[in-house]
Amino acid sequence: MYLRVNNNYIETLEPEQKSLILNNKGGEHPLYLSYLCENLRQFGDYSLVTKRLKAYPQTTDELLDVLLNEISATIDNQTLVDAFFKLLIISNVGILESDVVTMLDKFLNKNTDENNGINVDRMTWSTIRRYLKIFLDTTWIDGHHLITFRHSSLLQKLHKRYFNENDSELRSIHGFFAQFYLSFTTIKEYSRRRVPYHYEQAHMIKELIAFLRSLESRAVSQIDRQAYLRNHRCKRQLPPQDGVSNQRAYVCNVCATLFKLGPFTMTKNSCVLCTTPILSSSLAQNDHQKREARICMSHGTPGYPRTIKCVTCKGLRSRNVGTPTPQIEPVAMNLSVSKRQRDTMSDTKVERRQLPSIIGLPANGQTSTFLGRITRAHLIIGGLILLGILSLSLLITVIVQAATHRKETTDTTSNSEFCLTRGCLAAASHQMRSMDKTAWNDRCTNFYQYACGTWEQTHPIQSFEVERTILGDLIERRDEDIERLLDAPVSRSTKRSWEWKVKTYYTECLDDYARVPASGKAMIDLIQDNDTIQGWFLIDNGAEGASQEYLLKNQTVLKQMSHIHGDLGATVVFDLRAGFDDSNSKTKRLEFSPAGLSMDVNDYLNSDTVSEGHRSAYRLYILEILTLLSQDAVISDGNLGDRMFTIAEDIIFIETDIAQAMKFSKDNGDKGKTITLGEMFNMYSFDFLEYLSHVLEDASIVSSTTPVYVTSPLYFEKVFSILSMNNNQTYARRIHNYMRWRLVRTYIEDLSYNYLHAHRIFLDNYYGVKLHSTNEAYCTREVIRRFPLAIQRLYTMNSTTHSSAVATVTKVFDALKDGFRQYIDEQATWMDESTKAVAREKIAAMTSAIGYASIASDDGRLDDYYERFAVVDRSHFENAYGYHRFHSWTISNSLTNPDLLEHWDTFERRTSQFYDYIAMFNRLFVIASAMHVPLVDSDWPWPVNMGSVGVLLAQKLFSSIDSQEGRIHAADGTLIPDWWSSQTANAYNTSRQCITNYYVNEVKSLSYNVNGAQIVVRLAGEPFSPTTLRQIGALRFAYAAMKKTDQLKSLAMPGTNLTSDQSFFLAYAQTQCYKRQELLQLVRTQIGIYDEGTALNAALIHMPEFSKAFQCPSKDATCF
């Protein structure tokens, strides 16, 4: 044993001290020694150790009393300690680490108002936990981290101390647990399984039954559900006859669907309590495997058998006894009987009672077993028949809907004929799935509801989502397709092939539980490498006699940056990439930009409760990762806890300085500039050439005269002044800890599962919602992000519609260019002639890139491109490191071969994942994975394709003339002064003010229901009005392009009965369907980002073309 005294270490206890421990009777018990040693480790005053040892009692029970009394005397916040111990006792299995702060806060403040509440935050809990460490342990249940007692003896002692014969408080806390797990927990599935236990212990039986019969109890296993319900089942003795006092149990069709009963299991009947299927064919009461479920009058209805009640939702339903069974009959319930119960009943003479009559069954209660005669052939034939019926039903539905809707729109299409091509039928079916025909009469003022009303009802937000949009769903479907392709066998199985490398990378990422458990140790070895990182304060200063304030060995900032940032790919202080030169789009240069934070800038600087909560979550996250690292490094010295807190504070300190530098840069209008590497060295006193020798595969391609682009010179000045303080011992430790944390943070999701789980918990706490999904989805996104070329090849080589989709989108682009030119000539009255001339030049020179780079269609070229990407099939951590080395090669390769990827690498850095216009190249990019329903289908009629993908692309093209980026780039992509004349700018601002006035004076406000409170937000119109103007402009010229090649002519769409003009506007509107949490949209509205429905209606109301198509009153001021 080693004891700390003023940062020095005594090698061992003195003989007298050892003797005192060995002669203590309690020392014969390992648990006693465990408590004693932990207490001595925290004691710290070596001069009083002998006295301390003499004072220790002789039994474990007495020692616990001493320790608990000392804790009570030491800690100021005894109320918090008492509350925690009570909750941990009642929890029975432990408290989720992620829940403990919220649980304490809710428990202590359940009977107080906001002004008189007790403040509980992460920092307070961290302090308390350090004092209670001697009593606590941690465990993992279902992958979740729980706090538990170190030993059951402590649980028993505390239970007696806090709840000695106080059953009322016990039940009260159990009730609190049940409500907390239902309303506030962070791990819902696990917590829902704990709810029945706490309801039962709280004697809240009604609440228990209601919970077990609700959808919230789906996480509870069938065995547990059956056991809880059996314990509280009605035990009334029923008379032998069927009647009001002995009723047959039924469940309604809705509840049968939810619990997968009745017709949804064919001839299988299910247990009313546990939903277990009962396979016997007989419904007879004497069948020992299946028995009727019966209920007494207290749970049934007085009107039985003509009136029955669903045993789940209590809904009443009338039955016509004696008539044929209705088409949708409530499901008669049965009870399963265990094998032991069947054996018991078969060995015992039981008086047989006469069966009550059951509607739809023979008098003897016997039915034939259809299920046993089903074969695979029957299933295939049945499936084909069902498919045929569904197809016929769809066709009939389309025709009937068309006839119905035709009556509603006789003023516009009374003499139209229908387009019945395959494409028209497909497009009509697609549009009908989203539209709400009941909103037809409000189409002029709320076209969004007409277009998307049904979509909103059929696309709920999942528990882990905050919003759903058309493009978001398309991304999700694309990722699912790619996930399926990544799971497929490797067709080109040589280890040099790009396909083997990418699929192996995915497979190693996927198997997170089987990831090399030693990956944490591999990270430790990387940090401890004497040739590069040379250790960490966390590990090195755990040595005997080591300082707990200063580093044992310090590195220069250059050496740390070169290895951590350069060799290992961690983003520290700044980010580096290769980008095209604004003044010459044919060459690339190195770009340095601010980076190196784990949270938003405001989270470091603001003092509001949200930011403070984020900082607390981040601090706890750092401590959790440091704990895992110390375990992998096998460090357990007595100063470890203090050292971890020091490291966490150092990290946040440096990152706060970086955040302040970013804010200073932004507040002072920091603008990027091109300088040479030599000038950077002189300005920031940092040898960038030496650093780049660790980044670039071939450092000879740069020199001191090489021009580079610094996006924020003021930021770099501030942050390098911080790094220059490395000579100060305290700052040296802070910089040292920050840089090593950035290394760990870079690879955190590539380590073993416990690291990944800690990271996910942090995300939950930071965002307040679960953002992580399945590991398959995560690994798919990682592969898409890191290897776009390979993914596009994988995607297109397995697509049968790729070539036709490319042809359709190319045709749309060509038509849009013509429509855009026509718009400038005929409709852009806000532009003067000089401005129009530049716009025409840009449109004429505009090009498109549809699909992806040509290298992505050539396996040989892809193999060469990924040659330097090292992949192994034994370690995901190794593969992650291999990727970072490959990424460094791509930077060098981009500088020497700028056109290799045909500018698609620039597109990949844009926020739009499907399509975008880049002014530097005067080019529209449309990625292959975007060319699918619901955006485009080569079979769809022209108005539908032009209304959907056409208008979306038109908005991007319109940005070539109205965005800030478009206004400073010429037709050839070179950087020029703003080419708008003052007359054009004034006219545009007039239109902008017109739209702003519409939002302020006509729409006025939007209302949101947040946690039951109705919040009204007054609209200001800005800064959103330019978005509406762009929508109007794009709709105008896309509409003109559609009219030039109108395939439908006078034909109407089947089902919707809409004309080509109407179908065009409907197609665009349905690309804007969305569902979003009210709180999120409230925040978006407050910062000037209006929802899609409000924006759509505003744009269409100002379009005479829309008013004419739908017979709506025209607006006097169309604005644009």
C-alpha cells in the first residue's frame, strides 16, 4: 500500500501499522480490508495513520457505521446524500449513470416550486460521488452503465437506517421510480422494463394493469407480463353456466392488431394475458392446452352476451346473437396452460361442465386444423393471388378516385380525358398517397395542406428523430440501400480491389461488440510511444512520487502538432484541406481554417442554463473516457481521480480560449487571405513546413514560397499566441492535455464498445434526444462519408435505372437552361439590361455534372486510387488509422492532380447531399443517389418530373444570379466584383420588402404547442424573404420550361383528375412535405427560418400561374 503525503509517496506501511491491520479481527474478512484500504487511500495524512488504524472497529458492520458517520460529518449537502442512498436502495438493481442527476433533481424538488427548489447539476453530483466512492460500484446491464452498492451488507444497513418499518415512504419512492421511468429517463427501453416492479412494490395495482395493457409496456417480456398479471388476476369464483356472471372474454380488433392477436395469427389463438400463441385446434373447455378466457360481471358488461367489452381498452360493442358472424368480429380470447398444469389436470378427475355456445363454432367446440396443412407451395400461390388482388385494387382505386375527384374539379377538367400510361398511373398513385383531398376548398390559401395532409398523418416522427422531410427520408432509404449492398458478398475478392477494402472496413466497423477489446490498450500504446507522443499526464504522473501539478516531460508545440495532428490525423486548433483557388478554378491550394472544438462555440462562452448543461455533460463525458483509459492503462494510484479532474478542466480551459478566438474573429469581420507558408511562419512563429512534412506524403511539393489560404487570420493570431505560452508550466500541461484529448476524441468511435457507448451517452445528454441509431446505420454513414467514390460505384453498378435517370435529369437541366434564359428575357423586370447581360452569359456557359466523377465507373482506376488505403480484417481501430493516412495522401494527390475527381470533391463538402450549384465552376451537380422517387422517375410524365426535381434544381440555378456567391463569380467561375447594378439591387430590395410586408401584415404570426403551452411567434419576414423570392423565380422559369414540352396536353392525371399545370404545382409542393417537433420549429422561426408549408403557400399566393391553374383569386401585388 502507498500513501500520498504532500505529493510524495511512502513505499510501504510501517511494521506497527501492518500489525494493527493483521491483528484486527475484521481484517480476516476481505470486505473489511477493502473498505479499510479505500478509506486509508482517501485519508492522506500519513502522520495520523497509526492513530487512525487503532481507532478502526473490529467488525465490518461497525466499520460501515464509522464510515457513514464520517461522511455525514464531512459532506455539506447531506440532503442530497440521503436522497441518493434512498433512491439506490429502492432501485433494487442500480441507477442508470445517465439518469442519476435528473433523478435526484426530480426527487428533491417534487414538492417544491421553481424558486425554492434544490439545485442539482453534474458538478454537484461529481463532487458528492467522490466522497461516496468507497461505498459504490458500477455494473453493466443490457449495455447500460449502472451505479450500485459495493456489497449487499451496505444495502441492508442503509435500508434499516432509512426505512426502518416505514412502509409508506418505501411505497412512495417506488411510485416515484415508476413515474420517472415513464417520463424522464434517458434509456427508455431498459427503464420501461423496470416500471412493473416499482408499480407492484408501490401497491399501485391499477396503474400496473393499465401500464401492462398499454403500448408503453412493449419492452416488458411476455414472461414478466404474464407473471405480473397472474399475480393480480381476478380470483372470483364463476358459476358453471355461461351468462352475465360468467362471460366469454373478447378483445376488439384494434387491440388485437396492437398485441398481434386474432386474425393476424391466422388460426392461432393467443393468451389474453401474455399473448402467447396457442397451437391446439380445439376451443373446447376440456382441451388441456387451450382454455377459454372467462371474466366475471365486474369486468364484463351487464348486457352480455348482446353487449361485450374489450378486455384491453374497455370499449363496448354490440353483437347480434344468432345471426351470421360479422366481417370484422371481436377476437375471442383463450388462455394457454403450462405443461405442468396439463399433466396435473390429466391425472386428476375433473368434473366436466357443459360448454357455453360459441358463435361461429360447432356445438362440440371442435374446428379443423388449417394451419397444419399449409405448405410452401400454398404460401407462394397465396402470395401471388394476394399480389394480383392488390394490383387490381390499386387500379380500381385510381379510377374510382378519379371519378370522385372529377366532380370536385369540373370547372377545370370537365371535358378532359385521362392519361393511362404506366408513368401516369405510377405518378398519380405516388401523388395520391400524400395529398389530402378534403382540403380542396382551401387550396388557394393553404395548398400545402392539400398536397401533404395525408403524408403528415402517415409519416410520424420516430422517438430518436426531431424531424422528417422528403429529402431526409430519401437519404435514409439511400443509406439502407447502401447498407444492403455493403452486406452483400464481395464480387471482386482480391485484397487490392476497392470493393474488398470498403466492405471489409464496413464489416470491421459493424461488429462493435466484437471489436478488439484491446483497442483501448492500443490507443494507450500509441500515446506512450517514446518516438512520437511520449506519454500523457494521465498515465505518466501516476508514478510513485510524481508531481500532480506539472508535466514530467514536455514537448514543443511543433512536435505535438506534427505527430498528433500530422501523423495521426487528429484535428487540433485548425483544420487543413486542399481546395480550389477562387481566382483560378483550375488549381488547388492548401486551406487552413479554425477547428478543434467538441461543442458549439456558444456552449463554451454563454452562461445560460442550456450552455451550462452542455458543459456539464461534456465534463462528465471527458471523465468517463479518462476512467476507461485509466482502466486500460491499469492505473489506480490514489491521485488518479484528482488528476482526471485536472485534465478535464485543462481541456475545457483551452477549448474555451479557442472558442473566444473564433468569436473574436467573427465579431471583427475576419476575412480570408492568401499568403505564403514563409509569411505564415513569420506571422505565427510556427514552422508550418516541418508540420506539413508529417501531413503530406510528398513534402517536396510545398516550400516557403507556396501560396496557401488562411480563412481567418485574426483567429490564427489569437490561437497561436495561446500556444506560444507553452513555456509556462501550467499552460504547457493544459496544451499537453488538450492535444492528447483531441487524439482520443478523433478515434473515440473506432475503439471498443465501452468507449462508443460513453460517446453515445454524451450525445444523448448534449442534444436531449437519442440521435444514435443502429450500428449498421452508423457504419454505413461513416463509409459513405469517408469513401464517396467507392460508394457511388457500388451504388450505380447495382442500379438498373441509373442510366435512364441520368438521361431524364439531363433533359430537365437542358430545359431549365432554356426556361431560365426566357425568364431573364421576359419576366425578370427587376433586372436592368446590364445585369441581364451578365446573367445571360452565365446561363449560356452553365454546365452540369450528373451522376458522379468518371473515375467512379472504372474499377481499375478505383483500385489504383485506393491503393494506399491499408485495410485489415482483424481490427477496426487499425483501419481507422489507415483511413487517416489515406486521407493525408488524398491531400497531396489533390494538389498535384486537381482535376482527377472533376470537382466532385468540392461538392462533397457542401451541406446539400443530393444537388447543388457551385459558382466557382458555374456548374450544377446532381449526385446519382438523388435520382429516384420521390424526386424523379423516368416513366413519370413531364409536368410531374419538372415540378419535383425540376423546381428543386431551378432553385439552385437561380442562386447563380441572386446569391452572394453567384453575384461575385463570372461565367467562367473567376472571382469578380458584384455584377449587380445599383438599379437592379434597388428593384430587388423593393420585391424583398413586398414579401416581408406580406409575412408581417398578412401571415402575421405562427403558433406552436410546446409541452402543452401555446406559444405565438410574430413574423418579421427577415431574413427569410430572399428564400421566398428564389422559390417564386425558380417556379416561374421551371413552369415555363414545362409548358414548352407538355406531354399531357389536355389529358388529366388519373385518380387526381388534375391538369398538367395543376400536377406541376402539386409535384413541387409534395417535395416540401415535412414533420418536425414543435420546439425545433419554434426556434427556427425565431431565427427567421420558416417552415416549408408557410414558405410554399407564400410563394404560390404570389404566382399568377398558380392562381390561374387552380381558379384562385389573383393577388394584387405579386411582388416579384
